[in-house]
Amino acid sequence: TVKYTKKNQAMAFLTVEDMTGSVEVIVFPKTYEENTWKLNEDEKVLIRGRVSAEEEKDAKLIAEKILLFSEVPSKVWLQFNSLASYEEKREELDRILQENPGKDEVYLFLKDTRKVRKYAGAGVQSGEELTAQLIRLLGEENVR
């Protein structure tokens, strides 16, 4: 439902649902203006925001950012036995990742310490070509 504020600015009250339930989302004027074109019935979106909860009332989500599913960055997970094994492949890995620039994030998992590190370089464009290059370098079991 679209409503207008006292300043005659459009805002929206949405009911968003997934497989587990539904929630009311309040989209204030600035966020609504920036995202109107994304708010179509049956459009798959990711809404980031904060929860507004009052006693005796259902919680609501105050939308701060709205992304189409196609805009949501993917994550590329690379597994290494140790920091030393990462360092051995680092130069070639950096080259491959730099040749595939994009918005998707890369995470490194070190098996020996069970630590996850976000790759320090820029984001990548994940896809079949990048995955194939990474599998050739690291092995299929180490790329997700």
C-alpha cells in the first residue's frame, strides 16, 4: 500500500513473505523513491533493515536497502589446508581473481586453523569460467 506523508512524499507499507511466514515492511520516502521500480508483486528482493518491535504488536521491518536477487553479491569459497598452502598458490590465485573483476566476494577457509578470511583483493564476477580456473588451480573439493 502506498501512502503519502504530510510533505506529500510517497512511502509504502508492504507485506513480504517467504517459505516461513510474512512480515510487514515499512519503506520510508527516501528508500521508496530510490527503489520504487523494484517493488513489484512477485518480484524476488532482499530487504535489509532494522526491526521495529512494540509490546503486544507484531514486529515490523524498517527497510533501509532493497536489492533485487540479481543484485545480491554471491560468495566464492576457497579452501586451503594451511596459510602456507595459500601462500604457495597466492600469485596465481591473485592473477585469476584480477582477471574476473566483479561484485562477488571471495572467502578463504584455512582447514588447519578453521579460520575464515575475506580475500583482501577486489571482488570477482563468479561464473563457470572463473570456477573452472579455480578448480584447475585448487582442485574441485576446494572451490564452492
